[in-house]
Amino acid sequence: MKKFMDENFLLDTATAQDLYHNHAAKMPIIDYHCHLIPEMVATDHKFKSITELWLGGDHYKWRAMRTNGVDERYCTGKDTSDWEKFEKWAETVPYTFRNPLYHWTHLELKTAFGIDKLLSPKTAREIFDECNEKLNQPGYTARGFMRRYNVETVCTTDDPVDDLHNHIEYARNKADNDPRMIPAWRPDKAMNIEKPEYADYVNQLGEVAGVTITTFKDMMDALQKRHDFFHAQGSRLSDHGIEEFYDEPYTDSQIETIFEKAMRRQALSDMEIRQYKHCFLKLCAEMDYDAGWTQQYHYGAIRDNNTLMYNKLGADTGFDSIGEFTTAKAMSHFLNELNMEGKLTRTILYTLNPCANEVIATMLGNFQDGSCPGKIQFGSGWWFNDQLDGMERQMNALSVLGLLSRFVGMLTDSRSFLSYPRHEYFRRLLCNLLGNDVERGLIPNDTESLYRMVEDISYNNAKNYFKF
């Protein structure tokens, strides 16, 4: 029987162990998509307790606690103490066997705090106190954790109206051994024309960009100004959170009419919404191409399912799920439209529904053009899929139908400074897949090629692909 989470955790063979310990583990981290708060990096935030660091904003844990019968006040409430929240999480952890939260919890305790104990009601107080004691020591700050995990670059997720003052200040003052922090462009609020707050957002965008917005063209001019500003601050990456892809035909005059209706706060039809989003995403893609950026599309989520809780807590609080959308043709048409116009830039496609793994893995090959290795990428297992089974399924689909060797690897997609062990988790799984194949005789024991492949997927491919 193997010991739980020993040094060879997830590594079944000697070959896998060699690949991980001597090659994958030593590579720096490029976390090219995350939701860290830039101010916390810029100010080197000091956490008041493990609860703030670990449970604040973590909707994965909140979902598990709710499922375990924990009252909401211990998840997101303001009238409960840090210890009370932590205690409820510790009560939940023993019930998370086979949920990735169990692995992540103990991997984070071990790598961040050197605590090799199982979290449970019996150990909760001692672990809480030990973590908090260490959080008062030098090096247990926002940047301290990033240095601990050998993070070279992070890309935050930033709205076009953001002034990026934290990025600017950080770039000016950071120490040589601190990671780079680069803004990534996320214009979802300008795309989501069906939202009641859309007109207010457009007005805010106009103020920030110094553009009087009365037409759709005015809005895109304002976005272009902000895109140029982001570029000047080092941004080379955009991201779009979409339910599905759109390919509904439209004319310029139709889009102007739809925009005018939205600014007058009039209701739009489903077709008008889809036409607008198609046009908007196409023009954003052209903007990215002209600037030499990479674009990312995260699709397939049904968000804010629980209206009662959304009204109480807002978005991103643990009430989203996997959606079912028939989007393969629309995705193909959208990418083909850009390709026909010579405007298809480097692109990463993520699906929340693993049923679409093979759809995306085969879509990539349609638009590779030899301009760079892996121009069109299948993004790592995302959200509900960034766990053992989900990451393996994504890598297996990419291996069978594309080139795993050219994969740009893992990202945290997280708001937590303790999420970097997900890169370790991913690298261990990668090495285990390859090591098992070697020992089963499915691929040769060509150590030079294997070592290069593991180091490339862990780090080198992302470094060469994004050109930060």
C-alpha cells in the first residue's frame, strides 16, 4: 500500500518519477490565466489568517461546505469569525474523499506551510494556529508565496476600464526576484449586451477612454484605445468568457440598431443578442491579431443558476455549472471567418464540458498554418475539469488527435495565492501518463525526447508561445 501523498504521489512508475523529480519539478511557472487581485501583488499583501488566504472567495470550498450541510454564514457570512469558518471547512474535508479538494487541500498545506498532517476536526485547531503563526513570518505574503512556488510570470484578468495602476506601480518597484505581473484583457462587460447594467458600463468605458459613445463604432473606437493602453503596459493576451460560439449573419446597420436599442435599455431578441456577440467577438479578434496577441475563449458554463443566492451574493460565489451547447459548427464558422480574412491570431480554446474534448482536439488541426508550433491550442482542463480525471481526459484527447508535445500546459484560473500546487498536480499527472506509456512499451524510452517534452509542456512551450 502506498503512503498518502508521499514524494511519489501520482507517480506509478520509476520512469514517471524520474521525469517529474528531475525535470518537471524544477521548471518555473508561467501562470498565463488567473484571477489574482493585482493590488494584493503590488502591495505584497499580508494575510490576517489562513481563512482569508484559503477560504476567502473560494467557491470550490463553499460548494463542498454547502453540500455537507454547512450554513451559508460559515461560507460567506460576515457575522462568523475566521476560526468558525475554518472549523467548518475542517469538518467538511474528511467528506471530500475522491473530490480534488482533498488532494489540493493537503498539497497546499504541505508545500506552502510544511504541514504533513490530515486536516480534520481533530487537527483543525493546531493546523489553524500553525498556519497563522507562519503567516506572521517574513516570506508568507502574496509575493512570498509566488517566489516559494517559482512563479516567473502571472497574467491577471482585467477589464478594459481598469487603469492598471497596480500593474504600473508593481512593474516600477518590484524586486529582481519577484515574478512579472502582466494584465490580460477581458472585455466581457462590453460583450454582454443583454445585461441590465450594459448601458452604464458603456458610458463608463467612454469616460475612461475619453470618447463620447453614441454609436457602436464609437464604442469599438474606445475599446481600441484601451487595447492600445493595455498593450503599452505589457498585455499580450485576451480572454473571453462565453456560453458558446456565435456565427449568426449580421450587417453593420443591424449592429448599430441593436446597440442603440441597448443604450435606450430596450429589450433585445435572442437573435439580436447573438448577432451582436458574433460581431463583437470578431472585431475583438481582429484587434488581437493586429496587435500580435493571443486570444483565449472559455466556453460552456451556465452561470448564476441560483437566482436567490445570486441576488444575495452576486456572481462567482459557487452557483455555476457545466452547460450543454451544440457549438461545433459555430466555432468552426467563427474561426474560419477570421482565417479567410487573414485575421486569425494565436488562439486557445477551453471547454467546460468534457464531452467536447474531441471536438476541440480535432478543431485545432483545421486552422494550424505552420506559422508557429501549436498556433491553435486546446486549453488545459478548466474549472470543473482541473482535476485528475479531467486533466487526463484533456491530455489524452490532445495526444490522440493532435500534438501533446506542443501543448502550452497548465494555468491556475484561480483567485488564491495557494493555487500554484495545481501546476505540480498537473506535472505529476503528465509525467505519470508518459512514464506509464514507456513502461508498457507504447512509446520508446528515448530519454532525451521525453525530458524535452516534459520540460516544454511544463514551461518552455508557454514561454515561446506567448512572447511576453
